[in-house]
Amino acid sequence: MTVGCLVGAPIVWILRERAPSVAASQITISAVIPTPPSGVRIWYPARHYPRLSLPNGRQEVVRSVLNIAKPMHFGSFVWDEKHIPRGQVWVRIDLAQQLLSVFRGGHEIGSAVIVYGSDGKPTPTGTFTILERDSDHYSRSYDAPMPYMLRLTKDGVAIHGSKVLQGWATHGCIGVPLDFARMLFSVAKKGDLVAILPA
């Protein structure tokens, strides 16, 4: 397996066979960096940090990514923040790949397969900040628990713990596995950036 990135220019995403719906033809690659045979992290050399393009023209530097060797499935996730210093947390959600990635100080520390809004209640795209945190939130609108809720919009779109099963959808929120939601909640703060890319 290889990891592809655009060196010295915005990267579309790091090519890893881990999302349920990603097609290699959708990824742009200008340089191929071999994946180390072992280890949980791929470190980029300081002079060659790739940049991720986010909505609204924003770019973020990527210093390392998780070395996920096998495809991920609905309900699966990876979390590893060992040896990662404190830093600003931001989240990238790729609806097309049904994948959420958490970065701290430019290092990917978590990645999960997600469920998101259906055609009737689509998930909004663009850049958002976390407006509210509630570890034990209950939605009166949908009469449902939303554990480890991170609210993104005033009308209630949030990231929260959920069952993540193939074919499931939300009413516009981003559902992540419960254990992943707990870990994300522990590092995410009010005001942190969340970028949602369209399906």
C-alpha cells in the first residue's frame, strides 16, 4: 500500500484503502511515499509537509497521519495520540468517503467511518466551529440520545455518538461510533474548526 500526497501544494487527501466508498480515480496524486512496514504513524519530513485544502480556501499543514493498513468498515475507527504534542484540534469530514479525521497540531490522531444526513435532511458542508459541547445530550426534536454531542450549527447539526451501520443515515448530523465520540469529545473544545466536504 502507498500513501499519496501533493508535495508543496494542497492535497486532496491521503490515499489509503480504508473508506467504504473511496475510488482511487477520485484522488489526485503527484508524489508517492511508501508506507513503512510497521508502526502506527506516517511522519512527513519537515521540509515536505503536505497541506490539506479545506472549504472556503483554507489550508492546513499535515505533519503525520495514522498508518491504517486495512480497509475500515462501518462502525470501525482508529485512535492514537501517543507522542503527539498538545496543539490546536481540527476535524475534517469527507462525506464522499464517509470518513472523519481528527487532527491535533497537524497530526492525525483519530479516524472513523461515519453516517450522515439523508437526501431529505442533508448534512451541511463548509467550515464550522464547535458552538456547544454536551456529553449527555438528549434531542427533544428527535426524542433520541446524542451522547458526546459537539454542536456545529444553531439549528442543531452536530457530531455525536451513534450506531454506524451500512445503509443508516441521520437527520443532518454526523454520527460516529460511541467510543470514538467519547475520545473526540475529550480533545475537542468550543471554537475548534470542523470542515465538512461534500458528498
